[in-house]
Amino acid sequence: MVIIAAAMLSACKGSKQVAYFQDVANKDTVLTTALAQVMRIQNGDKLLIVVHSRDPELANLFNLPMTGTRIGMENSSGRSQSTMSYTVDSKGQIDFPVLGKLTVTGLKREEVATMVQDRLISENLCNDAVVIVEMDNAYVNIIGEVARPGRYALTKDHMTVLDGLGMAGDLGIQGKRENVMVVRSDGKGQTQTFQLNLNELAQVVGSPAYHIQDGDVIYVEPNNYRKRQTTVNGNNMLSTGFWISVASLITSVVSLATRR
């Protein structure tokens, strides 16, 4: 009976680790959130840039040929898509129709849109231009114990690790909430790792990894039960039925011994 009780207590302990944000449960609170780093364009990035105007034929002079879905319409992956995009070259420039070479490295998306719009209007090329800029190659990889592991597009600025896990369908019941790892490379040969404990909201929102960045890898570690499933009969000794059988066997042996 002691063995069975110990097994039940172990199960209760594990169930307490399933709930998120236990440090703020059942109360209102204000937490300090880590500052987000706005995505800035880098060499090698791909940009979708579309100019809109009341005169579609005029606007098309400044747009690369596109087929299928245009910016402003989302496909099944949840982001805009086209067959053509601008690749930022090694000098940090793109070759834009009519305007020529534009330096974009280090700028934010809205800064590129403003620059193109200002040039079109100031040079009387398109006086009512509206410019939309999207990143075409910003992704985060989510692996481990989640419902849908995979590569997901960063469709907006300031996306958080919670947004990412939500896109992947949330953690499975056998994912360790207290050990979600974010792996981040700075592109200069340095890689950082951050450990997040989803049981503690304050720790999550205060982490530098709370806001995810292009190229991040989010890894959800499986719990011990899940790990033991990879071995033959790995979890049998933890089942209630197993310990009941053991207790029954011990009771029978003791009963036979006392009868002698």
C-alpha cells in the first residue's frame, strides 16, 4: 500500500506541472515585459514591396511581375505571398523599378515603405502612392512536444514565444512546461540559448527570448514519461496496475508464509 501511495503522489506532483502561469493564477497582476527588438532588414533578406495607386496601370510600373496571391491577401499559411521578391544584395541594396538602387539594410519595414513612397511622390512618379512592405523569409522553427512541429512565418513585428507555440498548436500534455528552450543565432558565429518556464509567467515575459526573432528555434522537451516510451516497457513500472499486481503478489506470499 505504501508503494501504491507513493506512485499516486508522484502522479499528483506531475499534474501540477501541466498548468501555465501558476505564479499569477487567480489574481490580477502587472509584470515587466522584456523590450522587443524590431526586425531590421539584413543582407540576403527577401522583401515583398507593392505600390498601390488609384491608377493600377501606373502602380504596375513600380511592381515586379506577380502571379497568384498579392500582398494584402493571405494564403493558407497565414501570410501574403508572391512569386517575385527583392533580394537585398551584399551592399545592402535592392534594385527598385524606375527608382534604381535603394539602400535598405538596417531599416525597418515601415521605413522602407516611407522611403519608397516619398521618392515616388517627390519625383512626381506616383502622387497617390501607397506602399506595402513585407518580409518574405522571416521564420521560426518549432520542434519537440507540440501538436504541429514545423517552420512558421513571422507575420508581424513583436511576435512572442506564446504566439509561436500557439501557431504550433500548443504543447502536448507530455511536453515539459518548465523547460522550453529558445535557440538564437546572431548570424556572426554566436548562438545563445534561453530556458523558459511556462509555469511562471513573470519569468517568461521578462526573458530576452519572450519576443521571438527570425531564425529562432523553439524546442519543447518531452517529460520523463514520454522519454520512457522510447524504451521497451519503459512505463510499466509506473502504472497503477503494475503496483497493484506487485502488492497482490506480496500479500499472497506473506499469507502463504504465515499459514506455514
